Amino acid sequence: MGKTFGTAPKGVNVGKQRILYIPHDHLNRAFGVLKDADPELDTVVFVESQRMVTGRQWHKERLFFLLSSARHFARELQEAGFTTHYIQAPTTLDGLAQARNLVGDLPIHCAEPSSHRQFAQLKEAGLVFHQNDFFLTPRPLFMQWAEKQKSYVMENFYRAQRVRLNILMQGADPVGGRWNFDADNRLPPPKNYTWPAYLDHERDAIDQKVAEQLGFQPTNTWATTREGALRQLEFFVSTHLSGFGPYEDAITKENWALHHSLLSPYLNNGLLHAEEVVAAAVSAFETQGAPIGSVEAFVRQIIGWREYINGMYWFLGEDYRKENQLGATRKLLPLFRDSSKTKMNCVKSVVQDVEQRSWTHHIPRLMVLSNLALTTGVNPQEFLDWMREQFIDATDWVMVP
Ligand SMILES: Cc1cc2nc3c(=O)[nH]c(=O)nc-3n(C[C@H](O)[C@H](O)[C@H](O)COP(=O)(O)OP(=O)(O)OC[C@H]3O[C@@H](n4cnc5c(N)ncnc54)[C@H](O)[C@@H]3O)c2cc1C
């Protein structure tokens, strides 16, 4: 049986017309189904399903981040006057059934979910969907672009995004005279360089409760509130953005994050929106002298890669996840789950980073972990499942394409 907390006093559901279901990756008052929500007419429901917590070998740092962020957000909505139910139930559908028992047989509204699987499940349950606006590119718009392409080149999509969204443009031309400054970037890690520190995020009572539930002591790496996520954004822009471009493709054992932003968890669970992240970077270029080579490189990751990958996930369809063109059948190598199982220093230190913080940056993911899985013939679905369980920002829409 499920447990409900954060429940408002008896009687507050009177006069309500809709139940708004907020998945754990739609945590934003200004987007999704909450955008036009009315505390007088809407009751907000979160479901923490047992399957989500215990269904796989989840990294506890990841679970901690997702659960604590959702619980903080539920409390914020309550403080803003919403009747909010945070329901713990065996499955999402059980939780939604419990919500109807609590609130009444009202229509359940939700922004379009982020995965094929959840979308199909909630469609079958009869939910009413609102357009998913957690990205800058509506899904139908990406389909229109993709259907016109002979080959799906990200750089072409990115340039079209720059024009469509009018980002770093001077009339019809790119600011700085070039679309892409990669030729100036991609430097090796510098020698005798002092890497700036990263932010620590202090833990509060909600964090501690979630940590106790999970029997786990989280690091202070990840914020679990919008306020903390905004602090991370400001810190990145003021401290790391200028160095982002030159060292974006470097790996060094001296620093685990280099000048990467550490923003993917918040972009993916909704605490931050791509629009404000890009605006902050562009503003640093326009008003604080941040170099175009770094700002363009960072903007490209968000309006280019992030949007393109999400678009391709929906374009390629549900069955793409099952592809295995090379017929790779090897089981996941033990070293992915236990860094002590390898003597390869580079692999060991990357897996240790993942064990410690549930994160490593793009190049170790691509060049070390993915390459190792590819060259040793690890079954792609096994590798995909491992990444989904272990990474703080993991979601099918990024990893499957
Ligand atoms: C095998 C593999 C698996 C990955 N799995 C995920 C995942 O599950 N979730 C995820 O968010 N990213 C994933 N990425 C993309 C990328 O590695 C992470 O987004 C990035 O490392 C997150 O750290 P950051 O926020 O410091 O990124 P930064 O380097 O600071 O980049 C800024 C932002 O750009 C976006 N971004 C950068 N590269 C990509 C990319 N290739 N695709 C999509 N968005 C990108 C992210 O939102 C990121 O926060 C994966 C990459 C590889 C090679």
C-alpha cells in the first residue's frame, strides 16, 4: 500500500476541477502543465513509485537528487497555495488511482512525458496531455526539420536553431563571423593551471529525510532546489564559462569537472530551463566580456546537441532502443559496476568518478566508457541500462540516439 504526505487539510479539494500530475522531471512552475495552473481549481499530484526507487540498481546519489528535488518542489507549490499530494505507491498508475480516491474522479492532466514508455503508459490511463515545452524545439517542429533532411547533420540543425531562435546572430550572420569556433577550442589540458573550485550545496531537513530513507550519505555536489540550481548557473557563468570552450574536450586526472557546467541534472529534471541557461551565457558575452569561442561552444551544446538529440529520440521512435546492428552480446563488464575490478588506470578513475558523484563529463562518457563497451562487444542495451542507473542526469532521450 502507498503512503501519502504533504496532504492538505480535509475539504481543500472541494471545487477542484483538475488533477495535475507532475513527473519527477517536470519540476518547473513556469512550464509544462503548471504554466497555466490555478490553485483554486487544480490539485497537484506527485507519485514516487516503488518501481522508480527499487526497480533497478540505481545509484543512490541519483535517487537522492531526483526524490529530494521533487519533494522540495512539492513543498514550494504548497507554499504558493496549491493543494499538493506527494504519493508513495507501488507504481505510477497506482499512485494516480490513489490521487483520484483522495481528490475525486477528476481528469488528470500532464505535460507530454519524456520517454516513449511513460507516454504510452499514461496515454492508456487516459491522461490529458499538454505540449512538452521543457525544450526549445516542439516535437512537431523537429519532425518537420528531420523529414526534409537527406542526412541528419547536427551542425545543420544547429545553424537553423541559431536563426530561428535569434541567438548570437547579427542580422542573417553569426556573431563573430563564424558559426562554430571548435577549431580554436579542443586544447589539451593546460600545465600548471589552477582549476577554480566548484560549488558545494548544503543539505537541509528534506535532504536529510530523503538520505535517511535511502540509507545513504549524499555528496554536496548537486543542488535539490531551483534556488540552488540557479546558484550553480550563476557560478558556472561567472567562474567557468570563459574556460569552457578551450578545454571542453580535454580529460585530466587533476580535475573531475574541468570547466563543465554541471547543469545537466537541473535541465533534465526541470529545475532549470534551456532558455534561461542560454540567456545567461549570451548575456555574459554581451555584458561581461565572456569570449565568443566559449559562449558559442556552450550555446551549441544546449540549442544544438541537446535539442537535436531529444528531437531524434522522438523521430527515431520507440523501437530504436532495441537496435543492435553489430550483434554485440557480451554481458556488462564487471568493471563498470566496480572500479576495483580493473587495472586500467584511466577506466578505473572514470568509474570511480561515477561511483562517487554519479557523473563524469562528456569525453569520459564517450571516449572511455562507450568506446570500451563498443570495442569489447558489450550488448548495447546492457550498457544503456547501466548508464541509466548510474548517471545523475541519465534519461533515455539522450542515451538512446
Ligand atoms: C554515452 C553518453 C551518454 C550520455 N548520457 C547523457 C544523459 O543521460 N543525460 C544527459 O543530459 N546527457 C548525456 N550525455 C551528454 C553529455 O555527456 C552530458 O550532457 C554532460 O556531460 C553533462 O554535464 P554538464 O552539464 O557539465 O555539461 P556541459 O559540458 O557543461 O554542457 C552543457 C549542457 O549541454 C548539454 N549537452 C552537452 N552535450 C550534450 C550531448 N551530447 N547531448 C545532449 N545534450 C548535451 C547538456 O544539457 C549539458 O548540461 C551523454 C553523452 C554520452 C557520450
